[in-house]
Amino acid sequence: NPIASDIAGPAPRHRTTQVKVGDVAVGGGAPIVVQSMTNTDTADIDGTIAQVAALARAGSEMVRITVDREEAAAAVPHIRDGLAKRGITTPLIGDFHYIGHKLLAAYPACAEALAKYRINPGNVGFKDKRDTQFGDIIEIANKNSKPVRIGANWGSLDQELLTKLMDENAASPNPRDVRAVTREAMVQSALLSAARAEELGMPKDRIILSAKVSAVQDLIAVYQDLAARSDYAIHLGLTEAGMGTKGIVASSAALGILLQQGIGDTIRISLTPEPGGDRTREVQVGQELLQTMGFRTFVPLVAACPGCGRTTSTTFQELASSIQGFIRDEMPTWKTKYPGVEELNVAVMGCIVNGPGESKHANIGISLPGTGEAPAAPVFVDGKKFRTLRGPTISADFKALVIDYIEQ
Ligand code: SF4
């Protein structure tokens, strides 16, 4: 019998039906897609173009924009065209709530410019015959051959469905935990809406599902259930993940577990931006999550030791952070010039304890001198000692060696 250390890697990917969002394939075995969302007013055409461009440049493969009112709907085709003029063809997804049916009907150019529509089944009724909002959006999507994401959300759950399930639960001789019933309502809301969309003529290869919750354990349970009960392509994301490290940790914990179980075809890391913070951070976190788990490679990995009492100089921290920033800044250019550059592994280590060993495992690595060590920093290339750097220009010298390595 294999022991735990014989096995490494995620479970086989959950089989889903592939959906094309513009030119981007989601599900059906396609690489897991990183997406993000703007926080500009969509009616601000220039501001939205600038932010979509920044997100796309950071590596967002699809970008969602809110379409909340007429001015926003009117702006969408101009945003798409403005981006195209800059050579950016990243698919735009329209985020609709409450009045999406009206906006899409009144602004056909908006319906055409978007590559996908996000529908929240909690605020677009479909069961009541008088209420045709859901059906109207599906009809417009069908007419334009656009896919939809049916995105249930814990904070705006279909109240009629929830009340029905709660009443049934209360009448049951063995009532379930109220949270479990709410999770079931989330799953049913997504699945019933998808079934309704199919009844209305939408093919399965145009439907993506999501069911976002902000509590990690609820989110994991909901998505496991969703995957077990359907083969629709799945969009993973924690809603209201939070600010800073809280949001990053919560998203990584929840999405990491699901991805390891083979669940998830596209991810969005929702981070509440710090005041003046950089929106592209959520793309970076999404990429790093996929890369550290071994699903995809986006940028060269910089392995750096945490540092300890043996690293008293600031050279180590400065070099580790400056190499990471340098690589990330150069990547858009390097990607086009040096195919495969994202496979590169760089090591920046703080002393002789693990420095030479770890540096030898990288394509190129440097072991800086720790306290009490001779002021010399050996550089290793492809597992062999290549050169020793000394003096105040170590950082610039090492960057030059990284560039030489990539060019060669
Ligand atoms: Fe500390 Fe050296 Fe280990 Fe880095 S490699 S954590 S400096 S002992």
C-alpha cells in the first residue's frame, strides 16, 4: 500500500463542461483561469479602461465590470473599443443585479460587447410566471451566443427558496442545522437556475456556476456539494474575503483546499483594497496560489529563506524583495521575448546553513553571507558554483546575472 509520502499532487480535476468566454476556455480540463473585477464606476470610461488594462497587464485573463445603471451600460462598448485600440482583448464580463434584463434589452451594443453576463439568481426572479427577468437575460444571452455565470451569493440568497427549505426543515422530524439548510439553498439556487436556463434553450457549454460565501468552511462544503451534483464549469471565490492578510489567507485556505480536491475552473481572489491600494494585487495572489500549488506557472518563482538571527544586514531582505519586484515588473516584456521564462526558479538565501543547498536546486541562486561569515556571496547556476559576488553592488550584479541567464 502506498504511504502518504509516495503520493503528491491534487486529486484528478472534476470533469466539467467547457465554456468559452470570448477566446478563453473555462473548464473541461482547460488551465484554471485567473480573473478579477474592477472597482471603478463603469460610466467612467477612461478610468475603467485604465483599470482593466492594468489588471490585464498583471495577468487577469478575464475582467468583470459592474453594469448597474444606464450610463454604465452605455459605456461598455466604448470601454471594449478603447481597450481594443490599446491591443487589449481580455474578455469583459458584465456584473448584473436587479435590472440586468432591462439594461441588456435597452443597450444591445452593451449586450454584444460583453463576453459573458453574470446573473445573481437571488435578485432576479424566475419562478413566478409574472417575473420574466431571468428568462429575459437568458434570451438575450442566447440571441448573442453569450455564456452566463449564475452566481448565487450567501448575502443575497433567493429568499423564497430559502424560506421554503427552512419551512420544510422545521416541519421535519429530524431538522438539520440552520446553516446546513442555508448551504443547501445556495446549491439549489445555482442548480435550479441552471436547469431553468437549459429549459430556456441555453446550452450547458454556456453556463458557469458559482456559490460564494464568506466563511471558509461553508464555502468548501457548498462547492463540494455543487461539484458532486453537477458538471457545470465552476467559478471559485470567497465573497467578502476581507482586507490585507485576512483576505489573502481566507481565500488561499478555501480555494487551496477545493483546488486540491479537483474543484474549480476559474478563480477570483476578492480582496478589499487598502485605501490607495493596488487592485492588481488580487491577480497576483490568484496567480501565486495556482503556481505554488503546481497548477500553472505565471512568473519565475523566487525562493527566499525567512531570515533569522544569522541575517543581521539588510542586504538579504533588500535583495529578496528587489529581485521579486524586478522579475514581476519585467515579466510582461520577458514573456514575449523569452518563451518559457516563467519556469525559472531563483533562490535568494541568507546564510551558509541552507543557502548553497537551496541555491543549487534553483536555476540561479545566491547565498548571502550571514553574521560572522566571510563577506562573499557565492552564486550558483544550474546546480554549480558559478561566481562569487562581493561589495556594495551585489544586488545589481546578481540582477545582471539573472538577465544573462534568461538571455542565454
Ligand atoms: Fe537563517 Fe540561514 Fe536559514 Fe536563512 S538560510 S533562515 S539566514 S539559517
